[in-house]
Amino acid sequence: MNISNIKKEFPIFDNKVHNNDLVYLDSANSSQKPRVVVDRIYDFYTKEFSNVGRSVHYLAVAATNLYENTRTSVQKFINAKDSNEIVFTKGATEAINLVASTFGQNHLKEGDEVLLTELEHHSNYVPWHYLRKSKGVKIEFAEINEDGEVTLESIEKKITPKTKIIGVTHLSNVTGAILPIKEIVQLAHSKNIPVLVDGCQGAPHLKLDMQDLDCDFYAISCHKMYGPTGLGILYAKKKWLEELPPYQGGGGMIGEVKKEGITYGDLPNKYEAGTMATAQVIAFDESIKFLNKVGMDKIIKHEKELIEYGQEILRKNNSVKLIGNPKTKGSVLSFTIDGIHPHDIATILDEDGVAIRAGHHCCQILHDKLDIAASARASLGVYNTKDDLDKLNSSINKCKKIFELK
Ligand SMILES: Cc1ncc(COP(=O)(O)O)c(C=O)c1O
């Protein structure tokens, strides 16, 4: 599949926004969906629908097979050792909550430390905060440097004998910094500390290999990977899924239920309580096929060229201040313009059909550290082009004119 005309695979681009072609630069928030994914949802509901893992009739067995096929596709896509290490969740947020809650139950007590970074999304902070409240766990933050990166040294500085788990983002959704996950995991494991990676921004933009990264947990957001909403993935090493308690109770996750007691189902059912997001899981297989068809190597090369081009034109634009200058950067261009609130920037750009995000991007700790309340963020997907970035820049210029800036 050719990246240069890939927009035609996405029906959303057939529509106009305020009479303009859509320039979608908000993929870090959620990506657009290729036709194959949308069609798969429609086909499943109209021709193949049944709940999975319960009944023995034709539709139920066929749907269960499709559901499990996606698990195997995900396993291959991220090179996990075993398909039972793939747990479907309702999003990356739920995947991280699952880890915080179950790991917290078995492994954390008052005074223990959870080490996060200043780059973390609220989804990788708030679930740990609950343990601060309920158990008296302490949260430490590895600091960013002036380029908006978190280095291995910055992590090492904050590790103490009380550090019981490290939670790090793979790719910052604000500065775009790509963290040295493999090295962080090696360091952590040398001290017997497990590592959870928030892979929401990593998974759509980087080639993943769980066996090589060797992290203990990796959280994925399917709606940022050209997949349906309401679906996430937790990759966890089998030893953890076997050892940790279930996260939610209900149908589907049990072995035997008696008045006297309950046993839990085998992996991964133990972590998939209740009716799951069946159509979304089945359609997500099409997202993976799509990514494989385009090729992650090609996607990475394409997005690298775009990010370099985007940085180049925005750096030349007076009064645009890019946030962060990491050595390895992916997919996001966050910026501020002195004298214009990011919400005003986003609103004016929207009139031209340019969709960006403004706010703190669920990273208030980072924005506090940068001493700004909010920023504007243009984020890239496989469908973006240099032309999109030129339109972003000319729309920013229009915005500056309105505010009488040079
Ligand atoms: C870095 C990061 N972590 C976590 C999340 C939450 O993911 P989800 O929407 O799948 O719960 C997001 C989504 O914005 C994100 O960008």
C-alpha cells in the first residue's frame, strides 16, 4: 500500500470541514479509521454477530474464533512470546489501572515507592495516586531535561531500595521524546524492579518487540492505532498474569463458582470479565492488517520526514515556540505562541479545517514543570503529508495576523 495516496483509504477525508479539506493533526488524541475497519464493524454486526466465549451455536463459535484471531495477530504484531499475554481492556487507561490495582494489592505497602516520570499522561499517574491514598505508597518522578526528555540517568537518580515498580511512557504525547525503554528495563531488572510502559503513543509509531524490550507490562490504546474506540490492550508477562489477582469479577473470568468459594479461569480469561468489546476486537484485526500492509518501517520513515519538516517550518515561524527538542522524537509538535491562548489558536485553525488539540493534553505535571497552563499540539498519523504541515503553518500565520503578531 502506497503511503503517498493513503488518505483515500480513510472515508473521513471525503468530507469537508467548514468548506475546507480536512487537515487532521490530532492523531495523538485519536486516529482516523481506515474503511476496512469501519466495514468490518458493519459486516460483523450485520452478518456474523454473536457474543463470544459462551454459547456453542454456529455464530458464537465463529465469533469466538475471530476474537481469538485478533489476540494472535496482536501477539505477532508486538512479538509477545505467548498469545495468553495479551489481555483486551476498554483502553490503555484501563490496562494501567489493572496493573496499578493488582500489582498494588500484591506488592505495595506503606512507604514503598512507585517511580514515574514528569512526562506521564494522567492515565499513568492517577491510578498510582489511588495507592498513595489507600496504602500510603509514595510516588517519585524522574525529571525531564531542558530538551523535554527523560534519560536513563534521570531514572537511575530516583531509584531507591524502596522502588517497587517503574512506570514510563514510551513516547511522550507532548514533547515527542522517545524514551530508552530497553535500557530502562535492563537497569530496573538489575535491581529486581518491574517496568510498566505506557505505549499509547509508541504502538502506532514504533516497531514493537516485547521480547526484545523485555518490559513487564505494556499498555496500548487501539483507537490511536487506526482501530475502534473502547478497546485497549495490556501486554503482561505470563508470570505476572499468573501471579496477580483478577482485576474485575463477573462472568467469563471464573473457573468454578460455589457458595463456599470461587476459582478463576485460565489466562487470559481471568482478566476479561463480562461481555467484552467484541466487535471492536474483531475489527482491530483489520487495523493490524492495515499497519502490516503499509509496513511499520515505511510508516516510521514517513513520519520521521514529516516531523523533521514540521520542526523546520515551525522553527522558522517567528513567535512559535516548539516544546521540547528531544534527540529521538516522534509524531507530535507541541507549541505555544506568546500572546495567543492555545484554545484561540485551535479555534482559528479549525476554521481552515486544520484540526489540532489545545490544552494540557492530560499532562498537567509536565505543563506545570514547563510553567505553562496549556499548549497547542499538532500530531501526526500515517495519512499526513508535507502539504498538511504547510497548511498548519499558513493557518498559524493567519492566526498571528488576527492577533497582530509578527
Ligand atoms: C500517553 C497516553 N497514555 C494514556 C492515554 C489514554 O489512553 P486511552 O484513551 O486508550 O485510555 C493516552 C491517550 O490520550 C495517551 O496519549
